[in-house]
Amino acid sequence: MNKMLASPFRVLPLARLARGGRWRTEAMRSYGAPVLLWFTRGQGRITINGRTSGYTAHNAIFIPAGTMHGFEMNSSVTGMIVVFPPGLEEELSLPEDVVHLRLSDAEQHIELNKLIDAIQTELENGAAASERALLSHAGLLSVWLERQMTGKPVEEPREDATTRLAAAFTALVEKDFHSAKSVRDYAKELGVTPTHLSRVCNKACGRPASAILADRVHYEARRLLTETHMPVKDIAAALGFASPAYFTRAFTQHTGRTPSQFRRGS
């Protein structure tokens, strides 16, 4: 492997990911890099590409970069998230689609824990040639995923008209959520009525199309408020709101706090 890391690996406990509010895990969002969620205890629901399914302990879920998702996480849920280096999917032979592994064999649990521990140790040590070592560990983790996919149980998403339309909607939202597009605009682009689109989204993931769109927009708003110093007026413009006042009203209705209050409390 001869590419330089685009950005470092990250390995975080899921509990740390959720610090600062449940919105960090439950709201619809995506990452610019592939991630692996490894649930070691607890259970809940996860929504990926507009489709909701259950997860339990010893489930490993690979999510490609740019894939909209969100998952329930209560106090009983533990696990890890591995963030792969972005831009190296082809070189590392990472899966192109979502993979949901329900691992029943204790040996599988041990192998995955060892692979993640090796990455975490390398990150903490920061020894010489750590970049090459991390890329090697990424390759080993990719090989492990590929080998698990050759056996059972790998969850295959149902491919019907409902799931296809919900997935198409979430893909469009992920691409254009920063614009001023409404559910009506997305429905027109998909060749369906807004009512039908919302009915399909409700069936696939238990929430109407408007909630999915609002969730994605306001996740990004909260992220920008907590992780940047962008003025509120600039965040409003970046997310396609007609005015800062309109953004403030919508954000307050969605979160229960004004943007300024949310930023101060973060």
C-alpha cells in the first residue's frame, strides 16, 4: 500500500460518541468515511438508507461513507465505532454496500475485538511507521469482513418497491439537504406524490418523509453549532433557510432551544 492516510483512523466507544446528547447517534446523518459499528451489549433499532431493523449484542454493521443512518442507544448499549480512513475504500477492498453481521460464534467476537484492539493500541502508541501499521490493520479488518460475508448470518435487506423508494429518498436528501428543497420537491423528483412518499417512509422506518428531512437538516445544524464557530446567520444560509429568523424558529421547534442556547449549552 503506498497511499498516505487521508486522515487518521478513529476508534471510539459508542458511549463517547453519544456524549453531548442522543442526537449524536439517533438523528439521521452520515459520515465522510466508512464506519464499522460493533455492538457488544444491549439492543435497539438502527435506520440505514430509510430502512429500520433491530440490532442486538454481537452485531457488527459496516456503513459506507455518505450513507444516512441513525440508531437508538440507551444506557444498556455498549460497543465501539471504527472510522476508516476516507478515500481508501477501493484499495482496502471495503464493502460497497451496508453489511449487517449477526455474530453468534464466540471466536468471531474474539477475532473482531483483537482487530479493533490492535488499531486502538497503534493509535495510542504513535510509534514509528504507525501510518503503515494502521493501513495494514485496516486491510486485516477488511479481510475479516469479507470472510464473514462468505458465511452466515449476513442480513440481506429486503428489496421491494417500498425499501427502494425509501433508499432513493434518503440518498437524495443526503445529497441536497443543504438546499431549500421540500418533501414535495423530493417527491416530484422521484415521480411520486408527497403523500405516497411519506407513507412509504413510515412503513420502512416508522417516520414520515418530513421527519427524515428535518432530522438530517437539524443534525447538521447542531453539528455546526457545536463543532464550529460559524455565525448562526451563516449556518442558516448554508442549510438553505430563507433567513436566520426562519432558521431559528425551525431549530427551536425541532430541538426546544434556540441556536444560541444550544451552542452555549454544548
